Amino acid sequence: MSLSPTVNKSKRPPLPAWYRNLSEYEKPSTYRAVRQLLNTLIPYAGLWAVMGWMLTHGISYGFVFPIALLAGCLLIRVFIFFHDCGHESFFASAKANKFFGYLTGMLVFTAFEDWRRPHARHHATAGDQDRRGVGDVWTMTVDEFKATTPFNRFLYQVYRTPIFMFTFGPSFMFLIGNRFPHRGVSKREQLSTLYTNIGLVVIGTLLSLAMGFQNYLMIQLPVMITAATIGVWMFYVQHQFEGTSWAHHDEWNPIQAALQGSSYYKLPKLVQWFTGNIGLHHIHHLRPRIPNYNLQRCYDEVPAMQNVKPLTFLHSLKSLNMHLWDEENQKLISFYEYHRRAKAAGV
């Protein structure tokens, strides 16, 4: 499975020297990968053990819930390991990537093989206006929104509300949607979903026997919902931000799409640790085979990576009000701006 962007080679400009030199950062380190697994999975398991002990010993859930939120933050980091395994970048060994991809996939409620295909499509089409719709955030252009039916406009506006996109939507996707394979997938991808679901049943049963089913749900649900909500926000803001870039396929360029259409989400160091450096998303889209533990070094050592304007957390909140792609002005606009223009035009 190719995880590299595709583009019309006849229109591909010469690659800059610094781009070719990025291959240095694509070399996986077994030591660093194992260290990341240990410094994340051991604390994650420890928090589960502490929460289970607290609930079975009658300690108030008010003390358990904050620990569940912390465990949810660790689970975001686990998802980044899963993600790197999907790009075959976490370990040098393909077998190790597959093994830990399946293992971490069970922890993040996502089938490894079934997830890889749409995510590969996302990398191959990010910023390509003519190849939207697989592995990305549903985004309509102004003209598409204007031309569609009132019912579809209503659905799109509901989908784009923060309460749906960052609460109900992520929870549904990870807890329920991921239990079913995507349409038209191979038998291997179908089996991946089946094996993951079986693994979840086994893990859930064992933990329920150890601490009680209700206690299991009181831990698992807030952990998973926390991770899903923050994870979807990170994915959203990495492409839906002020200044992002889109182009039609005949003008689409993967390097431009990565550097201008993917954000450098500059976060506090602790948050960057929990999110596995994925805020350096412009580098990740430029070279998906760079493992998360090499992204910061790549940024620090390659001046071209530092030319991207950082997106701060406060500035990223503007993304909540960006709903439609305005082709004429090459920017995202809000529903309010759309209706204001329509009213001014007498539509």
C-alpha cells in the first residue's frame, strides 16, 4: 500500500535539495519506538489499575474521573504510535509495525488494516479539491453548498457544529462506526475489523470480571471520549485553518499542499508530548514516513520547515467558524459570512 501522494508527473516541478535530504529523518529507531511504548503504555496501564482499585473500594467517582481524563490524553499518544505503524515508520520491521499496529489499534478502538486505506487516501489527496471525500473532513465549497438541497444544507450545517463534530461525532466514530469495515474493502481489511472487535470483547470481558462491567464502562467511556474528542480536534485543525491552501487537481502540488495546506500547530511542550508531535503536521504530510520521534529534530535542523507560520492554540479557535471553501477568494468562510453575502446579493 503506497502512502505517498500522487501527482501528474508531467507537471511536477523539480524537487528542492532540502526535500531529498529529508530521507535522513525517515530512519526508524527501535530504541526510541520501544522507549515511547514503555513511557506511555506502562503509565496508561497503571492509571487503569488505580482507577479500577478506586472504584472497587468505594472511592468517589469524582476522584476517578480526572484520572480518566489523564488516561484519555495518554491514549492520544497511543493513537500516534498506531498511526506511525500504519505508515510503517514506527519500527524498521514491517512485522513489528503490523503487530503493534494491531495491538495499539485495539486500545484506540480502531482496526489497523481498515484504517490504513482511507488514511493513505487522505495523504494522497490532501488539499486536492477534486479528490475530496475519503479520510478527510467533509468540506463543501460555497458553490456546492448553494447548489445542494435544503436538506443537505441542513445536514452539513449540523455536521459542522462544534457540539456534533467534537463531541457526538468522535464518540460515535470510535465507539460504534469503527466496529464496521469501510465499504468495498478487501478481505484482509474486513478480518482486521473482526479481529479488533474480538480483541475488544476479550479485553472488556476480562476487565469487567476484574472490576465489574459498570466500573469498566465508567472508566473506558470517559477515557475513549476524551481521546476521540481531542484527537478529532487535532485532525480538524491541521487542515481547516485560516490560510490553508486548496487547489484543483491539475494545479495540485504535494509539496505546496503539505507546507501550505497542513498546519504547524505549535503547542506547549507537554501537550506536544501527549499528542506525539503531530502538530508538526506540515512535515508529516511532506514526508509521511518520518516517525513522530524525528519530527521535532527535522523541524529544528531544516530551515525550510521553519518558514511555515505557526498556528497557536488561541488562533486555532478561529477554525471553529470556518465552514465553506470560497474558491473565488481562496479561503474558508463561515456560514454567517455566506448568509451575509447571500442577503446582500438579494438571494
